Amino acid sequence: MKGYKGILGLAIALMMVISSFGLAFASGMVLTDISNHWAKEYIEDIYERGITRGYSDATFKPGNQITKPEIIAMVANLLEYDAEKHGHYISKYSSDFSQSNTAAWAQGPVAYAIEKNILSRSDIKNLSGNARRHEVAVYIGRVLEHHAGESLNSYYVLPYRDEMSIPQGAKVYIDLLLRKNILNPESNDSRFLPVNLITRGEVAKMISEAAAILDKTEDVIVITIPKEHDGIFLKLMKGNRTIISVLEEGKEVFYDVAKDVKVSLDRKRVSLEDLTEGHFLKLESTNNEVVVIDATTNEETLKGQFSSYIEANPSIVTLRDEDRRSHVLTLLDSTLVTLDGEKASLRDFRNGDEVKAVLSGDYLLILEGTRKDREVEGIITAKGPNHRPTLDVKTEDGETKTFSLGRDATIRRNRSRSSFEDLRLGDDVVLQMEYDEITSLTASSVRGSSEGILRQIVIGDEIKITIRDRDGDLEEYIITNNTIIRIDGSRADVYDLRLNYDVDVDLENNEVTRLNAESFVANDTYTGRVASVHRSADVLEMEISDDEILSVNLTGDTIILRDGADIRLRDIKERDRVTVIGQQERSIFIADTIIVH
């Protein structure tokens, strides 16, 4: 079987978990109900191969009957089904599945089995219910016929007493399984019992013995190699021979590789394992073995727009470059496809979507797409100038992106028609995009309020105030020309505000729309540790939080106490824990009382 030994471990690691099938991918699971069952060794074998994982309660239920989708899933896994690599086959038969009751979890294995000549397309309509013995014989027989190179006899005599009741189409496969010792002619009193239901234990035996035959099969056809040759590297297979798979003119061909092969990548010596799908290869051979492999990344970048996608074998993508020229490209199994930064399928793309493609010749290695028409939600963090309007928007994923405003873009803010000038930092926005240009924008302001003690006033190009709120947090807000300010109930100006005023504010985003202040200045109390003492200046500095130092000024009226007794500034040491009570006057904090703990 092609590459069976070389990628068996990978097949196990990538095994699909099928909840409807009762499988559970649980590392190290011990099946608890097979220790005394006649099929124990076969069940353990297919478990270790990753063909089945039993049920989530650590049982295999070997005596239970098996359904048709379950046996097809086992056969697909036997043939190295990988949902991620082969799941696209589902769409090929989507119209058939829509007219059947095939469970969603089974559609991938069924489609893969059709591709592998185990089922025919018409079988999709007849996959409900439990599997019968003659049906399972056909499935396993087709595995050996198409994937182990086993031939079917034109003439045969079945040794079963009920041979006449066996469906004609199953007989040739039953003969094959008898010749390969997968079936025993003497079991069931020499009866095949074709319409009887089959158990999971019986199926495990047949699958295990078929797998053993596949282990010994070399169905890789090695092509006679010209002295010099080239192509696109697909994969490496190692077993008793080393074989590389190369894509040439849309076809996959296989070549033997010499043990002492010399391999270079972009003119640097490397090993075979360093080659990855998409590398361009120049091959040299001797005695029908590749002895030199000269690989290059051979990558070029194409920017343009998505045009069309044809799902086939291989699949084809058509892209238009920036000069509107069409490029027809072939997909590889490893082609990486993303859309708007997320892993995607080419079926997700639409005509006109913006793309960046990495190519190797006519083969597509990477395709990164951006929707032509898409929606972006976020918060405005910056605005460009009015003559060239742009917005920096922090999106839901935390990334900040810059978008240009289209000339004819419509803007609505708080449900009213607005202009670019009306937008504010902090506005929640929903952008309708065509590529990276905004075609329409809906904005809404975020309203709130805060109250606390006024701690700082900065007057410059913008007027900013800092308030310590009731939770002790410092918050900075912007005062605009439209901010309504009242002090003790009377209209006032920002220049009338004083530090330590008690204030409450109404906010729109980070801007103050209304500020009420009380001119009464209350004493403040802080507790912390002394950072330094400047006795000559009658100043001590204290840590009141991890990132804030308060400079405390003493006057002749300042009282300093320790254990209720008066002390002097010189008696205070660094790291002493102190509580100060006083007032902020402009930018200076003056202590009335200092208590040393």
C-alpha cells in the first residue's frame, strides 16, 4: 500500500474523532471488555493502527452489530483517511448526500471510500442500517483489489453450503477473501450466511488481516528516470525503499532515491527531510535511482484578485494580477489558504476578493485573501487630518488597523447623519468596507460618569484634568470648548477650578460634557512608607502606591506623632510607615498631621 508504513504514525495521530460512531480519541485507553474475547488480538491491532478507538467508556463491544457507516469509516481509516486533507471530497457528492440520510460525521469517510473505489456513487442512498456479511466481504475485497494489487478470479467455486443464496456480485470478493485466508470455509457449519448481520469483533478480524496484507504491499509504481529531470516535490516515503513523489504536468509520479543521494536546497546542502511540498526539483539519476536532488524554493508573489475555483483532482484556482492578467494555478495538498487572517477553504472566496499568492511555477503554495466586502467593528483610537480622512480602529481581536474613508462614504453618529469632524476618539464604530476603504460608517458614543477629587489640571493644546475616583484610581479626561462647568452651582471657567475640589463629571467617550465642582477643600489622608526625608527643606516623600510618590511639605504648624507623643522630622527614618493628613494647595501637599506607626 502506497506509503502505508511510512505514514502510519501520522495516520494514527490525525485520526478523526467520530462521535456518532462512538469513537473516543483517548491516549492510552485500555479496552475493558475484550480480555476474554476470541478477537482480542485483532481488536488490539486495529486499535494500535488508529483504525478504531473504541467507545468513550473504554469498551469495544465486540459482540455488537456494526452499521454500514461504521464499517465504511473503518475501511476509510484503513486507507489512511484524513478529514483535514480529504474532507473536501464531501462537496463533490453534496447533491447525493442531500438526498440521503447519511450522518454528517460519516460523509467524509463515505466520500473518501468512493474516491478509493470501495463504494460507488449510487451506494450513498443505501448506507442506512446494520451491515450484512456479504456487504462487508465486498468492502474488504475491494480494498485488496484496488490497493493491494490482488486479482479477482474469473472462475471459482465457493465451498459454502449456502452458496446459492450469496448475491452474485459478492461471490468474486468472497473467493478472494478465502484465498487470502481472511474467511474460513468451515466456520458456521460451512455456511457463509450472507444476509446475517456481522459483529464488531468479526469486522475487527477482517480489517486487521487486510491491514497485514497492505503492510507487505508495494503499489508505488516507480518510473524509469531520465538522466536529468525536474518537477515539484510532493512528499517523501521511507520504508525498505526511499521514494519521492514528484508532480509533473499535473500528474504524480514516483522515483527511487539512492541511499547516498546528494540533496541541496537553494545551493545549501540539506537532508531529504528538509524538503517540503512545493520545492522545485532538478533530479539526476544513475541506474534508475535519483543520486542528486537540487531543490529551490522557486517562490514568487502575485497580488491581485480572486477570480474562480474549480474543485477537481487536482483543483484549479484562477487569479487576476494587478494588470488584470489571468493566472491559472494548481493546488497542492499542502497549500495554505487564509481569508481575513483565518484559515479558510477556497469555497469561502468570492469573485473580486483581494489576494496575495505565493507560487512555485504554476502551483499555489500560499493564498492570503481579504474580502472585498466585509464588516469591521471596533473603537476609534486616532483620526487623520480632515483633508485626508483616516481612522485608526482597535478591532475586537485587539489589533489596531488604519482605514481610509472613501470619498462618498456615509457616516452616521448616534443615529444622525454626521461628518468626519463629528467622530470622536473612543466612539464604537461599525465599518462597511470595500477592500481597506470605508464605504459607510455607523458610530456611537460611549456615555458615562465619574466623581472624585480633582488632582491635576494641564492646560495646553488640549485641556486635561485628572480625577482620583472613589475607588482610588486616577483617571484622565479632556475638557473641550463645549464642556459645561459649574462651581458651587454657578457657571464657571476651567481657570476657576482648583486642585482638591470635589467634582462629578458626565462623559462622552473620554471627553467631559458637564463638570460640577464643590469649592470646599477637604483634608486628604494617605498612608504609605517613607521613601526619603529632606530635613533642610522640611519635605518627606512617601510611597502611596506601587507607581505613585507623594511629596509632603511640613510647616511650623505640622504635628508629628509617634505612639501619641510629639516627635520631630529628624526622628522619621526611611521605610517608616506613616499616615499624613493634609491638603493640596495648587501643586503642593501640605501636612497638618503626620502619624508614625
